[in-house]
Amino acid sequence: MSERKDRERRERERRIVATARELAEREGWSAVTTRRLAELIDHSQPVLYSHFPNMAAVADAVAIEGFAELAAALRRARRRAGDAHAALLAVA
């Protein structure tokens, strides 16, 4: 696969995950369907399935992204703290 196609594929996958997350936050997970996602990202449902085998995989990708953000926030809080006690309070 060419670098350009690879980059486009990664960007499309990022858009799918971001759109699913936004939709879930706004309307709940029941609103996140392949039809709705395809419509919102302006691609066909088969394009979604070329990135994710099912909606559970989309939900997994959204969860992984969210946990990565949480881990980064916890690391920042720990680094900003002066000592172990302050770190514990900051993380909590």
C-alpha cells in the first residue's frame, strides 16, 4: 500500500472513531450504528467494515482512545505533584 493510501486509511479510521465517540457522547451508544456513522463521515457502510469488523470493534477503539486520554491525564497530574502524597491526591 502506498504511503498516501496508508495515511488516508489511518485518517479515515481516526474519523470513524472520533465520530462514533462524539455521537455516543451526544446521543448515547444506541445511536452509534454503521448506517449513522457512514452517513456522518460521508462514506459507505462497507468502508466502515473495511476498518472494523463490527460495531463492537468500533466501541473497543473508542474505549482504548478514552483510556489513553485518562492515562495521560493521570501521568500529568502525578508529574505536577511535589511528593508522593500530593501525587496520590492529584491522581485521585
